[in-house]
Amino acid sequence: MKTYLQRMGRSLMLPVAVLPAAAILMGIGYWIDPQIMQGGDPNFIAVFLVKAGGAIIDHLPILFAVGLSLGMSKDKDGAAALSGLVAFLVVTTLLSSAVVGQMQGIPVEEVNAAFSKIDNAFIGIISGLVAATMYNRFSKVQLPMALSFFSGKRLVPIMSALAMLVISLILLFVWPVVYAGLVSFGTGISSLGAVGAGLYGFFNRLLIPTGLHHALNSVFWFDVAGINDIGNFWASTGEKGVTGMYQAGFFPIMMFGLPAGAYAIYRNALPENKTATASLMLAAGFAAFFTGVTEPLEFSFMFVAPMLYFTHAVLMGISVAFAAFMHWTAGFAFSAGFVDFILSSRLPLANKPFMLLLQGLVFALIYFFLFDFMIKKFNLMTPGREKVTVEATDVVGVPEGGNKFTGMATQIIEGLGGSDNITSIDNCTTRLRLVVEDMSKVDEAKIKATNVPGVKKIDDKNIQVIVGTEVQFVADEMSKLKK
């Protein structure tokens, strides 16, 4: 299971890598024209930037469906990515409010509110995993002659769609129950004051991977249970020091805590991986601070180091509870980043908002030292932590007509026992992750002669070759040579 989650984490790096830029575009847009959040006459440039960033951020579930299906498939083929999109479109169409209303014979307004939130990260992840499974199982299947056109890779989208029909039918009955349960839970803890706010903050982060945090958000941020924390705060219709209690504690974490955690992740990357890790952590950390968009950072470690993500959820709960207990309030219309903090600090219901900055500095220290300790203590595989186990030797030459990676790929294939002995070629940030039929045919010395930093046998089928940040190019050449 741990290995499976780590593969998911690596696969999500493809869609996650584009999110920081989108988040920054949206943050700049809101900075230029805060009225976009509240109506009014919008600024052209602000609208342009916000919509450009929103085109990516708002479709995160689709990106997850495509990215996971591609990354989790055995040979990274485009048919898997297409199948992920097909799977996502099937479930989100079948379970949209309009279609559910038709199936149940009721007006759209009477359809369970859960179906208005079916387009979420959880559904994207499920769609991607199902499509990858279908690709790995059916991409080589030969159908009878009469149906031969649909054999192999053409069969995968069809099987993915059929699988999602079954899953959609299950979700038709299960999803409203889960959603309603979370709404009821949120309504119940809303009477617990600062403790309830802390529980909300904890579960808000814990549910991010599933997309079910929207159910809790509807209770505390909007008007499902009469709280409407965001609406009342910005309309200045609540109680000073109380209204905003379900928002304020997010600022210290998103502006200070998570960026400090990102620095700890960078500090614990291996020397040869620091450059690549720094680029991701810097972009993701800045997006979290400036705009409050934390998904690029959170998804970079939530699956590869779930213990670390759970700790992050606990710290979020503590931060929200503490800010509520101290009656320090600020609010957001987009997310809890620098832009919204400055804008909301001028509102009548903002109560000692700049104390949240002091709280943030404390949480920055907590995040850095706690993340640093946990990564080292439990050897958590956060981005950039790829172990080097053996030394390398000579450099292989470049064959005529190839590039500098072709020779390396050729010799690694030979060292693995030839193309016929390789059943799967995959890679993460710095290493090849390979599956072979017969481990006894593997010649480690020949692989090491390509000047790779290390080779590691995992079990009798799985072997890893540590290449470095150029691993993608080696993997591509190996895939070409194996065909």
C-alpha cells in the first residue's frame, strides 16, 4: 500500500507542477482589483489574469484524472490519459444535478446538494486510478476478428467507461449519505466554540485529498447552517472577534507554516536533487504565501508521506482553534494568502488581524523543525529524497544517430537482461523504477558502467536505477528502444 501511495504521489507531480503559476496569476488579478470578489465594475487585466489562472485551478479534478491515469499506467501511453478523461466525464455527467434530477424525476432544485459537488479531487483521483487499472489490464487484449478494431489500446477507454458506470451507480446512493454525514458533523461541532473551529480546521485539511472538505466548508463558510462566516465577515454583519473565526487560523498556516515546511522538504533533499526540489518548493511555497493556494505543496507530499500530511492537518486544527480562542479575526474571499489578508485587514470585523502574522511566525518555526525532524526520523520520501546506494564507474559512449541518453538507455536495457526481460518502465523525479521477469538475468555491473549514481533491487521483480534529474530522458529512450 505504501508503494502504491508513493506511485500516486509521483504521478500527481505532473498536474501539480502547473498549479503554482496558475495560483499566482489569480492572486495578482485579485490584488489588482479586489472588487472581482464582491461584484462591481471589473478591471480588464484583473479579469484576464484571474480567469487564466482559474482555467487550471478550477479544473484540478480533470488534471488529476488525466495525470494519474498516465502516471499509474505501465508504459505512460496517451491512451491511458484519454481513458482517464473518459472515466471522469462519465461519472461527473451521470451524477450531475441535472442528470440525477432526470433519473429521479424531480426538479433540479430538489436534487440532493451533494451532487452539485461531484466535480471534485476525489472523483478525479478515482477516475485516474480506474483508467490506469483498465489500461494495465486490457491494453494488450486481442478481441475476435469481428471486433478486432477495438482490440488493445482502443479497448481501454471503453472498459474505463464501463467501470465508471458501475462506480457511478454505487456513488448515486453512497455519495449523498457521506456528504450529508459530513454536513451533520459540521453542524454538530459548530456549537463548540474555539474547539469546534479547531476540529473544523483539522478535518478541512484531512479531507482535501477526497474533495469532501467542500461539505464541511458549506457549513462553516456559507449559509447551510446559518453561520455564513465568509459572507457575514465581508458584509460586516457579524460580531467583531467572532465572525471570521473559521477563516483566521488558516492565514498563519498558508502564509507561514506551509512555506516553512516546504523549506524543510528542500533542506532534506539529496544534494543532487536540490535544484529540482528547490524549483518546485519555491513556486509552491510562494503560491501558498501570496495566494493561499496550497494544493501544489500539499499534493507534493500527501501521498508519498501521509504521516507528514496528517501532522499538517493537526497543526491546521491547532492554528484555527488558537486564533478563534484569542478572537483574532481576518477573512478571505479567495483563500488565506497575503492578498486576502491585506484586503480583509481593513474591514470593520477584522480584530487584531496583525497578531495572526505573529502567530504565523511561530507556526513557521513549528513546521520547519517538526517537518525536518519527521523527515529524518522516519525517512519520509518527500520530494528529492532519493537514496543513493552504490558508486558508479565508467561512462558509456553515444551511439551514432542517438543523443547522450540513448547509449545509457541501451546499456541499462542490456544490463536488465534485454528488452524481453523488462515488463515495466517507470520513473519518478530522479530514478528509474523497473519491473523485470527474471532478476537473475540482471547484470548490475553493466548498469553501473553507465555512470548512474546507484542501483537498488527492491524484490525479485522490482529494481530501481538512480539516474538524477535527467531521468525522464533516459526513461523515454528506454521506452523507444523497447518497442
